[in-house]
Amino acid sequence: MEKNPTYKELQEQLEEAKIQLEQAEQLKNSFLSNMSHEIRTPMNAVVGASELLKDDSLSKEERNEFTKILSSSSKELLDLFNRILELSQLESGAVKLMESEIEIRTLFEKLHILFSQKIYDSKKNIILNYYQDLQEIKIFSDHDKLLKILSYLLDNAVKFTDKGEIDFGCAILDSDNIIFYVKDTGPGIAEEESEKIFKKFTQIDNSYTRVHSGAGLGLSLCKGLINTLNGKIHIDSKIGNGSIFYFTIPLKISESNIVIKEKIEAILKENSTEIYCLSKNNIAI
């Protein structure tokens, strides 16, 4: 015979349901607030540029400028919708792991070319570097997910860094794990705020996001994608000292590739990853 819950148990269940409802309401409000701003801004640019392009008296230079605005704003909207769709797929469990052999050098070269152009277009005084010591290494992982994770982290670094350097790369953490990182010279993040930034539709504060736009999806997507790769993400940051985002994933190499195995063993002996090893102060998410 099933036991009926006591009055105290019913009260606890009611309180738990109330907390969950408040959290859902807060998430809904954050979503609506962020989306209304992030959709309205590029949409206004699309509508405005489209209307101005109807003017037959525009010079070729003016028409090209409005066309650029139209194109960049459309891409911004498409990127936002793609991120929302990707988050929905992650939360529904529809995203599957598709592993293949990945050449680190090719991956980093692709990212360097892409983000060097983005930095150039942003007119920011930033130097972009990547760590090349592991350029001969090939690993088995999901190429598309790894590329997306690093792209989201680099996007974040470029957005919040006005000058200085952005470094990215990877290192062998131990015989079972490889660590990737993106380091910037941006404003940094207070320790008490570090966990917030991985929550969907969340930014550090409203006043800051008026300067740096964003729907608060990039780092949440990073966390979800890294979980899919059976990895973990970490952050080491202080106000005024920039940030380093790390993530570790399982190190998988071909058993038959003796050269790579020997190189990894040599790297571990040299302890070349010491500066990237996670300190006790880092926050693991």
C-alpha cells in the first residue's frame, strides 16, 4: 500500500516547485530581454539599409556601404538563429558524437586565418597567436564540435578584447587528456561571476552588455559541446588581467602511430604543459 506524503513533505514539494517556477520565469525573462535586443538591432539595420538602397541617387560607394551593412546584419541574425537551434538540439540530446582523425596544425591554421580577418575587420589592435608545438599531432575527436568550441571561445575573446594579444593552442595534459586554451588580454571576470557566464542567456551585467552585444549563448554552447566530447571546461580570470579558458577532452591517438606516441611521451617528460596545468584557483564547470 502506497504511503501518503506527510504535511511536511507536501510543503517541501510545494516549495521546490515554487523555486523551479521562479527559475523558469527568470530564464524566460532573460531569454526575452536578450533576444528582443539581439534581434531588433540587426533587423533594424537590415530594414534601414534595404530602404536606403531604393534611392536611385546613391553613389556606387554609398550603395556598397549599405550592401555591406545588409550582408553583415543578415549574417548576424543567421548566426543567432543557428545558436538557438544548436542549443535546442544539445538540450534534447539530438547531438551525436562523430569522431574522425583531426590534424591539429590544419585546424589551428584555419582558425588563425578566420579570426585574423575578423580582427582586421573589427579594426582592433590585437595580435593573434597560436601555439605550434603540437602541429604534427593527429587526434581522434569530433572535428566540427571541436572547431565550434574553439570558434565560440575566440569569438568571445575578440569581442571583449580591445587591444593586446589573444593566444590559443593545445598541450598534452597527461597520458589520457589533451587541453585546449584561449587566452586574452580583455577586462577579465571576477571569480564570483565565473559560474554565471556558462548559463544560457546570461551576461555579466546589463550595463556591460550595452557596449558588448551578445545573447549569452556562446559559452553555454561551449559547455554543452564539451560535455558531448566527454570533457570539462575551466576558467582562470581576474579583473584587469584578462582570461584564460581551458577545456580538456580525452586524448585518443592511433595505436599504430609510433611517431606520435613517442612525441607525446617526450612532451610529458619535458613537462612542457606546466603553465597550462589547472591551478586550485581555477573554476571547473
